[in-house]
Amino acid sequence: MVVEKPVRELGDVILEMDGITKEFPGVKALDDVTLTVRRGSIHAICGENGAGKSTLMKVLSGVYPVGSYQGRILFEGKTCGFHSIRDSEERGIVIIHQELALSPFLSIAENIFLGNERARHGVIDWGETTTDAVGLLQEVGLDLNPQTKVSELGVGQQQLVEIAKALSKDVKLLILDEPTAALNDDDSANLLRLIQRLQDRGIVSIMISHKLSEIQEIADTTTIIRDGRTIETLDMRDGSVTQERIIQGMVGRSLDSRFPEHTPTVGEELFRIEDWTVHHPADPDRVVVDSASLMVRRGEIVGLAGLMGAGRTELAMSVFGRTWGTGISGQVFKDGKPVDTHTVSQAISHGIAYATEDRKRYGLNLIQTVKENITSAGLAKLARMGVIEVNAETGVAEGFRRDLNIKTPTVEVPVGKLSGGNQQKVVLAKWIYTDADMIILDEPTRGIDVGAKYEIYTIIDRLADSGKGVLMISSELPELLGVCDRIYTLASGRITGCLDRSEATQESLMYLMTLEAPLGETTTESGAALS
Amino acid sequence: MTASTTTSSPATTARATASLADIVSRNLRQYGIMIALVAIIIVFAVSTQGRLIVPNNVWTLIQQNAYVVILALGMLLVIIAGHIDLSVGSVVAFVGGIVGYMMYAWDVPWGLAVLAGIATGVLIGAWHGFWVAYVKVPAFVVTLAGMLLFRGLAQVIAARTMAGFPAGFNAIAGGSLPNILGFLANPFAGVLPANSPFGQSFDLVTLLIGLIGIAGLVVATLRSRRSQIAHGLPVEAQRTMIIRLVVISLVILAFTGILAMNLIGGTPIVLMIVAALILVTAFITTRTVFGRHVYAVGGNRAGALLSGVNTARVDFMIFVYMGFLTGIAAIVTTSRAGAAVAMAGQSYELDAIASCFIGGAAVSGGVGRVTGVVIGALIMGVLNMGLSILNVNANWTMAIKGLVLLAAVAFDLVSKRRGAGA
């Protein structure tokens, strides 16, 4: 892609974040991060999923209030400690989140001024509201009636309304978290031009993006974050920084002995998907998974790599009982025979299991006990004429507690009280108990600590050794390289490659993961939800 | 190794016995509500100078509140699944109208009319279930519509009050089990004052039922204990088990003892109906796949779907069961009134819903137990009875019940928040 960008003179420092450390229970999300942003610049932040980019922006915008992190924020030369988003907005820092935060049944004008109403003594001045909204919409290039309900707008237009809302607050520093992740190419280009126009007006933007071509196109500086640390800040203005150079910074990490030794015994083909295509449930024209085909053998652990929004979870959930997406086509094969997986119970009866990436929302019933969660998918095995053998059930749960080393006082404890790693073991136990031989694991180690991760890897190895097939989705490339025998890459809904463990490297995977779809193809929204 | 594991207490011995303190702390909510019921009974027993627990009043209490317990049992499943049913009061009137009309206008044998009434309840439940489960209309709306629809239809079918039903039908709510075993002389008769309500002879059938209940309890407890041991599971300490059995047996004995002395005669038939329904519903909620699915759907609908639960079918069946129970409640209500009235069953849905919430069911779904709901219904019933003996005006009774509901749920939430903070 030809980069045409005038080499700008950047101004003095507007924002300095220094020594930022933010911990969550069991996880250090940010570790001594520094970030320096200059006036007049567009500053990109790059990093793998989970590197800490969004966390850093939430610290900056006051989503995580002062005191919940360590370190110092200097904005326009003054030390800041924001207690809330409102605080940071008063200083001119506005964040636009990945998930748009507009109220769908209110009008554009009402949304723009939400929390900031044009009002006198609590009574809204509709004249001023409308006039101001029209002006702001013109600024962002949106030619719409401000009375239009937001639910009638496309995602791209909603993004522009968010920016108009930011402008209404006299924004000085605009933070955009993956602004183009859900947009098609036209809307993306439009948005990038708008960010550049705002730059000409003196508004500084910080943009988190996975799309390296976009970063090359508009960013003046790029900071790379990896594992919660600042790796480097690159000057992009002369166009000499290549995408390969950025990838190198994002992944440059060594593989250590965080993974158990495992020698695979690979058997015959177990599971195959052919020509699998899925459309977005809310926008049936958008292709989320595009003619994907993949295959897993018995005893094999196969990885599925892809950046946020590549369609990994959407692929898995659409196969598993069509729990995501619409307009699904393609064929699933089990042991070489075509099988029907239209409903979850059909998928389960064909020996397919799917352990979700979001165990709190989709994987577990947090108010039910460990026991009840373990048996929830395979309850039929414990029942005669619809009556549960309750004592046998407790025996099953106790068996898994010992076998998977689930740390809980008893199996009668609500599963919500367990740590993340132990909750994940409950999820695994639940699916192992269904006697599935094809197990799809979606981010099986997300949000759990290193020790528990090792235990999960050991369980996965044991599953493969017992002749089951495993398809593992993960955002952590070292994990895929450390655990999988073979790795598929997914970009914009397409399978872009398949590498054996011996030939795969973080760089080669990242290259395949950032291969962009041909022009005119649509891209996908991040994060799947049940349709 | 895992620094974030907060719950790994060292209870690793598989054969550990659960201590009394354990049981109490795990069931604090359950015991809290039980203690509240006992406290309310004591307060009213004292303030009415014992009139609350006079045999005849206990008999009336059961008769008056049977419908609440029956409806609350169905409502429990509905609420656990995260729904609500506002229609049950109207459906009670409508089904009562149908049953009454069949007996009054067509001279249908009362047994047949009862079956038809229950079938109508089931059909209405299926009607509501269809809209909720398959068209995905929120239950609040579906049953609000049902509330209007069936009240209207009840007014059509029972345009004027129909009375004069067969004695057999009226006995469902008004009658007692026949005294076929004779009486046991009251050993305290000589000690108590001449006209004491506690000085009557005991109906042997009632005492026998109490003894059967106690025997059933003991057998069930021992069997479950043996099965737990066979599966290598931790069991309740023998001493706590014995204490628990003795306390419950004494309560049953006292209750049936008082009941056996009532002048109206022995065990109300409706008590047997209610007891059977309580047992069936408790079995459904704790022992069946369907019951487990109800909790799973209420606790995390999306998670249940991804575990292969047919959530639509679960929703549908819940309303069918609610309809079945509403049909029975309609028959009990009509039988008790001895007449089919278009305005019957008014605000019954609110009594049932309040019983569930007082009994610890969660508004957000996923939580609730049969024992809690039965106690919740009894609290409401005892309040009603006690206040009416004290000649408190019905309007004040309603206001007091409202405050009790609010206090029970607020207490629950506050104590839960404290528990979570500790």
C-alpha cells in the first residue's frame, strides 16, 4: 500500500503516562508502562490480544479510578488523577470504546448530549440541542436528521455519532479503541480521513488497532505493548517502518518451559469442516466466516490463531449447534461421515464439545454448585426416566475434583466462588463428562494464572493421548506454539494458512493472521454473542 | 502454586462428616425463614391468648391457605426460571366457572368435572407456555394478557353465581378424612379446664398419618445416608442426624396432635392434597433432570443453551405445570366457597408471588426451594389468621403483609451482601 503522508512537525508533549502498573486478582495487566504523546499527532498503540492496550486506555480515561493503579499521568503538564470518565472528560480526554456505548432507542441528538444535556434548570432546550447536533454532525461528515434513532444507523454511522459526541465535549485527546474493527472498508477509510481532519484541527488521537496497514497510513508514532509492558515507540512519519517491523515488536518473545512435554500419537481423521460460511446475525450481509475448511485427527491438538474479530469464536459457535450467526452454510464431518449439528444437543450427541471463551457468561452457572455445573451437559447419563441418581452424581463430581485437581472445599460450593483456573477446570470437566471425542477449547487459559495454565495444558495433553481431537483457539501465540501439533490461521473470516508445529514461528503466524481480505470484502465485528 | 486460589481450604478428607455448624451456616437463609415463622407463630399464639393454635383454628388455617401453597409451588418453578405468572388468579376464577357450569348446568358427575377442570388448567398453561417459550413474548406480558383474558371469560361463564354442588365436591376443601379408627382418649382431659379446646379426644386417623409421616422421614433419611456411604460421600454426623430427626418428629407430632383434636373432624382432605403436591414438587426440583434444567435456565440461560438444554421446552413445561396446579387450586377454591363466582381468585397471583419471595426465591431467577416457599406461604397464612383473630381490619392486614414482604426480601439481600463482604 502506498503511504502518502506529509511529514509533520509534532508539538510538545501533551500526555505523559509514567510507570503505570495495574493489577487484577492474580494477573498483572500492566507493568511499569510508559507512554508519551505529542501535540498534533496521531499515536497508534499496537500489541497482541491481551497485551494490555485497552487496560492502559481505561487507566488514562478514569474507567479504572486513580488509586486502583500505580504510576503517574501528566496531561498538559499537570498531574492528573481521574476518579471517573466524567473527570477525564472535563479535562478533554474522551474514550470511544470498542463496544459502542450509544443508547439505541434515543435519537442521534439525544445521544450526543447524553449526560451533557443542553438544558436550563433541568429542562432540555430542544432548539439548541438540535442546532448544535446538526453542526456536530456536519463536522463528522454525517448527513442525517438528528432526530433519527440510533438503532436505525449502521455501525459506521454510530461510530461517527460517538465522535460527534466527543466533539461536543471540547475534546483535546481522543482515544479510539479498535475503531475500525466492526467497519467495512469504505466506512473505515471514511473514519480514518475524519481522524486526520481532526488532527488538522489540533485534536490528538490515540488509536488502538490491529490493522497494521491503517497504522502505517495515518499514525505519526506507534507504541508497542507486549505482556503489559512498553516495548518501544516507533516514529512512523518517514514511512520507513514496515509492517514486519511492527510484528517483530509485537511478538518478540521467547518460549520457555511453560508447557508440559508431550509427544503426540496422531491417528485417523476425526473431525472436518468444509466450506463453512457464516453471516452476522445483526447484519446478514456481513460475512464473518468465509468458506473456512479445517480438519482435526484423533490424538491431535490443533490450534486456531487469529486476531480479535477474525471470526474464531464465531466459527466455533456456529459449528456447535449454530449458537452464533445466520445464513450458515457448509458441512461438518465426523469420522468421515457428514453430521448435522443444527442444535447443541445434536452436536453433543455427535461427540462434539465447545468450551466457551467467556466462562462466566456462557460456560458456567455461577450460582449453581461445582457438582451441578460438572454434570450439566451430561446429565442424561445420570438419569433414569428423568430422575437423577443424586448420589452417583456427587460421586462423578468428586471424581473430577480429584482427577483434575479442582481446588474447592466440597463440590457443593457455588462455582462462582472458585478462582478462574479452577472454574476453567470445572468447564473442562463438564465437557469431558459428555464423553465428547472432539473438544473445541476457546481461550482455555484466559484470565488464569501461570500455575493453573500449566495444569490446563496437562489436561489438554491427556485428552489428546486418550484419542480425542482438540481444536484450541487462543490469542497467545506462544501457547499455541507450545501446545499444538498444527496451527491454522484465520484472518477476516478466512483460513489463511496451516502450519506444522515444526515450521511455525510467532512471526510466520502473525504474518498470516494479518493478511488482509481482498478489497471490497467486509470485515467482522469482534467478540461473539449468542444470536 | 496457584496464588489466586482463595477457596482451597484444607477439607481434603473425602469422608469428612459435615458438622452441625456447617449445616447451619450453609442453610442460614433456610433456617432464618423457619425461625421467622416460629417467631410469628409464638407472637400470635401469645397475643391471641392461644387462640391461634386452637385445633379448630389450625384446621381453618389449612383450609384457608391451601390455595396459596398450591399456587406458590407452581410459581416457584416459574420464578426460578426467571419468569412470572400474573394470570393465576383469573385462571382460578375461569376454571372454577367451567367446573361449576358443568355440574350446575349439565349435571356432570363431580369427579368428571374435577378432571375437566384440571385439564383446562393444563391447557391454559400450555397456552401461556407456547407464547413464552416459542414466540418469546415476555412472561410478564403473556400472563398479564392472560389475567385480563381469563377474568373476562370467567365473567362470561359465571355471569351469575352458581352454587348447590354435590356434597362430594364440597368435601374436597371442606371435608376431613373419615374417622374410621375411632378416638384415643385425651390423657390431659382431666387436668385441663372443662371447656378447653385442647381437651378433646384424638382422631386416630390423624395420629396415624402423623406417625406414617415420621416413619417415612426416618426411612428416607436412613436410605439416603446408606446410599451416600455406599458412594463414599461425606455424611451428616450421626448425632446431628438424630437431633434433626427428633426435632422434626416432635413438630409433626405436635401438629397432628392438635389437628386430631379439632371438632370439625380429623385431617382435612385438602391437607393431603397439598402435602402430595409439596412432595411431588420437591421431588421435581431436587431429583429430576427437568428440575435441574429449570435452575440452569434461570441461573444462566445462554449457558444452559450451550450445555444442550432445550430451553424453550423447559419454559413450556414450567407453564404447563403451573397450569396443572392452577387447575387444582381452582377446584379447591370453588369447593371451599361452595360456589363458582366470577370474582373468585382475586389477587391470588400476588399471594403466590409474595410467598415465593418471602421463601427466598430470587427475582433474578435461578434460586428457590420448595421448603422456603411453603414456609413463606405459611407466614402469610399465619399473619392473615392471627390478625383476623385479633380483629385487625382487612385493610391493615394487607398493609402489614406488604411490609413483611419488603422486610423479608430486604433482610435477605442485606445479609447476602454482608456474607459476600466477609
